[in-house]
Amino acid sequence: MSQSKLYPEAYPMSSGNPNAAYSSDGGAGYATKKKRNKWLWIGIPVALIVIILAAVLGGVLGSRKSNDNSSSSSSSNKGQSGTNANTGVPSGVTSVNSAAATATGANGERYLAIATDGYMLPVYATGTATAGYAAPTVDSKGAWPTDPVKPSNDSIRPNPRLAPAYKWEALTSGGLIANNLYFKQWNATIVGNASSTLNDDPTPYTEDGGLTGSGVLDVAREIKLKVKNWAYAYKVTNDTKYADRVWLELRTAAGNNTDVKFGADDGTRWNPAHFLDVGEFCAAFAIGYDWLYDFWTDEQKDAIMWSILNLGLRLGHDALSGASSASGYNWWAGSATGNSQVNGNWNCVINGGLTQAAIAIMDRDPTQLAAQTLALTVPDAYNNCFQGPDADGTWAETANYWYFGTTGAAEMVNALISAYGDDRGLAESNPGFNLTSVYHMYVQGMTSLFNYGDHGPNKYSATANSLLLWANVFDQPRYALYQRDHYDASEPWSMFWYDPATTGTWWDGLALDKHFDVQENQWATGRSSWSDNDGTYWAMRAAKATGHQTHGDLDVGDFVLDAMGQRWAGELGSGQYLSDGYFSSEAQDSQRWLYYRKRTEGQNTLLINNENQNVGTAPTGNFGSSGTAQGAAPSLNVTTDDTAFFWTDMTSAYNGTGGVKRGIRFLNGRKQILLQDDVTTSPSLQWRMHTNATVETNQATATLKLGGETLVASIVQGPSGASFSTASPTRLSSDPALPTGAEDADQSNDGVTVLTVDVTDGGSFSLQVLFTPQWGNGFSALSTVPNVALDSWSLTSHN
Ligand SMILES: *[C@@H]1O[C@H](CO)[C@@H](O)[C@H](O)[C@H]1NC(C)=O
Ligand SMILES: *[C@@H]1O[C@H](CO)[C@@H](O)[C@H](O)[C@H]1NC(C)=O
Ligand SMILES: *[C@@H]1O[C@H](CO)[C@@H](O)[C@H](O)[C@H]1NC(C)=O
Ligand SMILES: *[C@@H]1O[C@H](CO)[C@@H](O)[C@H](O)[C@H]1NC(C)=O
Ligand SMILES: *[C@@H]1O[C@H](CO)[C@@H](O)[C@H](O)[C@H]1NC(C)=O
Ligand SMILES: *[C@@H]1O[C@H](CO)[C@@H](O)[C@H](O)[C@H]1NC(C)=O
Ligand SMILES: *[C@@H]1O[C@H](CO)[C@@H](O)[C@H](O)[C@H]1NC(C)=O
Ligand SMILES: *[C@@H]1O[C@H](CO)[C@@H](O)[C@H](O)[C@H]1NC(C)=O
Ligand SMILES: *[C@@H]1O[C@H](CO)[C@@H](O)[C@H](O)[C@H]1NC(C)=O
């Protein structure tokens, strides 16, 4: 291998380097670097900067665009948007009722999702027939062929090994794309995307919030997404324009495109100050290198490997081995730093990217760095990333951050299994990892996620497609059947992770309600149906306030409510990640708790004395469910006494004064919802609920209108004179002042109204609010609601 220049001449370190702050030697090291082995820079000090851990933890501000699953759709947008190229809807199927009858796969399975709604969720055929619907299973029809390679630790699979050759062949010449409806639709969507982005300029290096703020994370993720799509398109069409486009993108992100300046020229081009970026660049380069292995010349392979080693693995190895040069940016590497519980998305995304990069180049790496790094990523992820879910599956951060964490974890497991034949125990390291797919299914409401806490940046290449992989790993075909109907399944990994022999109906036998009972992240949920998103859904949180990687809110008792295709009680989402102290800590005096969206007043819960909840809270949980599981058919009718409830003693969130208990339950066959607060001695209390609806209040009645639907809230029990009011979703005049920097204002909450009930008399009371969606069509609402203390709630207490 010939000695080549470390840097293109176009970017001498001495002038105009916008990232000079990262180079403590002012670039003086540049001349000497030229003499070193081009494969490795070990020994060159990486310029250290003082990193505010807070900013790093935050790390992921983005100008959210439409592909943020939870916030993509307008609140007034409901129902079908017709057939959609991204849903996997078979062409010709437009009618809900004809779908089950007309669309069958090669397997004979019913093709269930017939549209995507305004919330980007699948719309299913309706009906009571059970023909064509069956329990989730994997049969032998239309399956992958047998793997001709038996990879092992001693015998790594030849490239392509992140997506193996026999699957590429099975998909194309083997006819799987042609014969499987899901593959066919996904293939068309991916190649369509690859084609429509072919003439895009190379992704520019655009910093978001400074290099320690959000760095170039969105840049890295966009490159990863595009490289994946173009590389895939080349493999299935043999059209070299796609492969050439990958080369242009990689050459640019390597800093070698003289037309596009891409980051710093001192080895920190992929921005280790915000190490997630390095992880995602590694993944992009690994995929580009591996999938197009047969296309690249040896020179090109060397060139891509050069970046993987020098811009990625070298820094990753330093971080994971605890090299002092990495101490400023390796907080996420639990095994090197001794930091406990680094169980969030960072550890998964970074170890996932490093692992894919190491495995892609393993047998051509002249430095041994790939093998050395892999020996560190696996144990680090085992002890950290894979401990992300609690034993019940709930992700330690938030329902939104789940996407990043599980995508990184899935890419890592996929790379290990595909290259070596096993995942070295990662997936089994925590029983909660199996259940985190179940968590995802339950935390998805009938409109949005139960999207408590922070939401993170653009999703780009993070999807829920890990469910397709976990279905195989944990032998749970239900996970794959659930995810294959979602619009974001149109993605290259799906073409390898989905087992085409999976068949059945994902909701068959699935309980409607669930209590995720590990107190760290405790919550519970109930719904009226899995297949009809115009029904009812509630979810309530009763979790500890700490242990969420500083992505949580002070939100014990917080709830969301969906009915008739609308979210009536909703979440405000992330604050401004760059605001002062936003990620400083989860302590009571953290600046994070100054911001409205993170404060107790910004949640759908009780506000006492206008104060935040206590971060040391340890709320209890009490759950009951009729245990109803959906059957095979899409139509599900429950009896009028069918119910689910959850209540929590959240006194500790309010510093133990008096007693504060909150519960939620279905009444009237899951058509109405009761929210009840049993409170003993509170000086001043406000009941708060944030809604996108327009609100009209009349004493004990509030009429909410949203998306053409109506919901009535009535106070059916309460202290005398209790009545509804409305307030603005803005900080109270009694709140402590915010910092005064440019980024420190609260986010505006346009279109949101706070529905309130004030109680000032300080006595003991039960405040009961009944939510009645106006179903029309012969619906008869309850005329009376039994008054039952939360302590006495049972499955039959309200019959
Ligand atoms: C995949 O989709 C592309 C674009 O629609 C198409 O050209 C190609 O033939 C498809 N592959 C197969 C095997 O059907
Ligand atoms: C692409 O070309 C290779 C080599 O000629 C061939 O084996 C493969 O089947 C082709 N793939 C497609 C999708 O045409
Ligand atoms: C980028 O430039 C470096 C330094 O000249 C070189 O070693 C590497 O091969 C180049 N990589 C690509 C993808 O062009
Ligand atoms: C392969 O090597 C890894 C790491 O040494 C080890 O954890 C794993 O058990 C090995 N797998 C097999 C099948 O030997
Ligand atoms: C995964 O969890 C399900 C319960 O949801 C269980 O039935 C199954 O055995 C688990 N799989 C593994 C491999 O542990
Ligand atoms: C394909 O393009 C659509 C529309 O631009 C986008 O929503 C989707 O996320 C893209 N999918 C992939 C896999 O890039
Ligand atoms: C209002 O609608 C937006 C867009 O769907 C959503 O993200 C937000 O959570 C909603 N807010 C409330 C309070 O429901
Ligand atoms: C549920 O009730 C509706 C309306 O009465 C009816 O059309 C449907 O057949 C029922 N479904 C089942 C499974 O009984
Ligand atoms: C509870 O105590 C903490 C710590 O003193 C305080 O910051 C918080 O405002 C109190 N909250 C309530 C509701 O009393």
C-alpha cells in the first residue's frame, strides 16, 4: 500500500479552519502526521476540549422534520389517506372491506394493512370474518434458502457480510422480491427513494448547535440513510450510477472532495466531541464498504477502510480502552469510565456503528485495530446498551429514544450473527430486551406514541424495524407481523431482517392492557382494540424521576388519552436542547426543571402549591384488567363491564404532605374514561391537562373539539364549586426565572390549551373527571358514575 497524503492539499490546517478550537496544537502536528503510517495515528494526541457533559448528553437537537414518527402528522388529520406508496399496500386495493378478500400473499396470507392514516399508522380491514386470519407463526412457505456458509468465530463470512450474499441472490434471482408482497413494495419504495435522491448534492457538513451541541449527527444519519438506499439500489439493479453516487458521498464525508469542505482536518472530522456522530459515520462507511464490496476496486476498498480506521475505530478504541486522550468524550463507554448505567441510546448507537465498521473490514485490516475494537464493543454493549430496557421491556429513556437505542442494538446483533453465526450473548443478556418490542407496541397509542419526556432529533435511519430482527432472535413472529405493516418498514434492513415465511395476524391473542410494573419506569395502558385506531387508548406514568439519561420530565400521574382518532390529552415534547442546564442533571435543583415542558406544570397531572414534584418520588402502582385479548378478526366488541384500570399513590412526588392518589379506568365497555384524584389536605391544587382541542367550559363541563370530533369532560365528583377553566401553556408568574441566554426561553406551545380545575379549600376530596367521546350512532353514555375511592377500585367496583 503506497504512502499517500493524509489530507488533501486543499485544506491546510493553518487557515480558515472553523474548528480550530478542537486542535490544541493549533495544527502544528500536521506536518509530522504526514510521516506516519497511513493506517494508524495511534499516538497522536487528539485535541482535548472541555466538554460539558450536559451538552453531550443532550446531544441530539434537530429541527424535527416530518419523519419524526410521533410529531409528523397534524392533530386534525385523521382516518385514511388512501393507498400510500410507503405502506406496502398492494396496488389495486383501495377499499377497506375488499382488502381481506382480495389481497393475499404468495403464502396465502391475508394482506391486512390497506392504508396509512394521517398519523402514519396502518389502517386495517374491518369485519368479523376469521378466514385468512390466524395466530402468528413461521411456516416453511416462501422462506429464505438455506445459508450455504456456516460462519463461525474462526471463519468469518466473506463480504458482503452485514447483509449476506445468499440473501441478495434470493431476493433478486431467487424471486423473493417478485413473489413476496412486502418485499416487492419495500423494494420499489427504496429504489424509488434512491433514484429520486441520486442528483442531490453531497450532504454538506452543517453543524447543529455547535460541535458539542448536536454536532453533525443529522448529517451523519442522512449520509447513512442515503448510502444504504443507493448501495441497495445498485445491488438489486446492477446500475452503476448508484454505486458511483455512494462513492461520491463517502469521498466527501472522508474530507476528500475538494468542492465540499467537510469538517476538521486534524483527525476529528467525524466529530468525537459528540461521539454519536462518529458512531453513525462508522455505520455509513461500514455499509458502503460491505454491501458494495464486489463493486469496489482494491484501491477504493483501501480508501474507505482508511477513513474507518483513522476517523472512526482509532477514536472508538481509545474511548473504550480508557485512553487518557479520550477522557473528554468517552462518558458513554461504561466499561472504560466506570460510569454505571450508561443504558441509553448513545451506548447502543456508538457500539453498533463501531462494531459494523470493525466487522466490515476485519479480514483486510492491516492494523488489527478492527479486532481490538470488536473485543471492546461487545462487552461494553452487553453491560450498558443491552441493559437499556427494564425487566418488563420499558426503555430507560423515553418511547422516542427507543428508536435510536434499539436500531443501534439491532445493527450490532445483525452484524455479529451474520458475520460469525452468533451474537455473543448480547440479546439474551437481559430478558427485558426480548420484551422491549412488546413495550413499543403498547406505548404506541391510536394516534401518536405515549411520547413522554424528550423526543430526540430527526429519526432518519432509526426505525422500528429492529422488530423484524428481534422476531427471529427471540422467536416471536408477532413482532415482525406488527412492524411489517408500518410505513417505515420500507427500508433496506427490512429486506434482510424480515423472515418471509412469517404469517398470521399480529393482534391475535394479544392482551389489550398492560402494566409495565418496574418502578424505575412504571406505567400502564389500556385500549379498546388493536386493529381500529378510532377507538380508545389511555396510558399513565408513575415512574421514578431519575435514571432516564436526563431525558425525562417531572411527570408522575401524567397521562395521554386518544379517542375517535384524536389525541385529546397530549404531550409537549422536548425543550430546547441547547438551553442552559437542560441536561445538567436529574437533581431537584437541576436547571432542567426550570423549563416549562419539563416542569410538573407542563404535564397532564396535578400541580400542588405551584411547585415541581420531588425528584426522589417512588410512586406505587395498582393495576387491573379484564384480561381481554383480541381474537383473530379485526372487529372486537367488548361487554359493558369489560375494563382496565391503573392507579398510583403519588404522595411522595408531593413531599408526603397529605395523600395524593390518581387513577384512570375505562367505563361503559371502554367507551368512556374516568380520571380520579383522591387527595387529603392540599393547600392549593390545580388539575391540568394539555390539549390541542378548542375548549369551551361551562362550570363542571368542558366541551373539546378536535379534528371534527367532540369529547365532553365532566366533573362528576369534586369539592363544592369545582369547575373547569382554561390557561395558557406557559410558565406561571411564581416560577423561578429562566436563564437569559438566547437559547433559554421556553418553547412556544402553539395551538395548545391547558384545561384546568382549581381547588383551594385545602380539605380532603375526590375529584372525578369523566371523559365522554361523542360517538353518535346510538351510543348511550352512562347516566351515573359510582363514587368509589381509589383504594377500593376493582374490576367490578363500577358495575
Ligand atoms: C426493485 O424495484 C426496482 C424499482 O421499482 C425495480 O426496477 C426492480 O425490478 C425491483 N426488483 C425486483 C426483483 O423486482
Ligand atoms: C448483477 O450482476 C451480477 C454479475 O453479473 C449477477 O450475478 C447478478 O445476478 C446481477 N443482478 C441483477 C439484479 O441483475
Ligand atoms: C481520503 O484521503 C485520505 C488521505 O489522502 C486517503 O488516505 C483516503 O484513501 C481517501 N479516502 C477516500 C474515500 O477518498
Ligand atoms: C466467539 O468468540 C466470542 C468472543 O471471544 C465468544 O464470546 C463467543 O462465545 C464465541 N462463540 C463461539 C460459538 O465460540
Ligand atoms: C420472549 O418473550 C415471550 C413473551 O412475550 C416469551 O414467550 C418468549 O419465550 C421469549 N423468548 C425468548 C427467546 O426468551
Ligand atoms: C422514502 O421517501 C419518503 C418520502 O420522501 C420518506 O418518507 C421515507 O422515509 C423514505 N424512505 C427511505 C427508506 O428512505
Ligand atoms: C398537538 O399536536 C401535535 C402534532 O400532532 C403533537 O405533536 C402534540 O403532542 C399535540 N399536543 C398535545 C398537547 O396534544
Ligand atoms: C361488533 O359490533 C358491531 C356493531 O354492532 C357489529 O357490526 C359487529 O359485527 C360486531 N363484531 C363482532 C365481532 O361481534
Ligand atoms: C418538594 O420538595 C422539593 C425539595 O425541597 C421542592 O423543590 C419541591 O418544590 C417540593 N414540591 C412540592 C410539590 O412541594
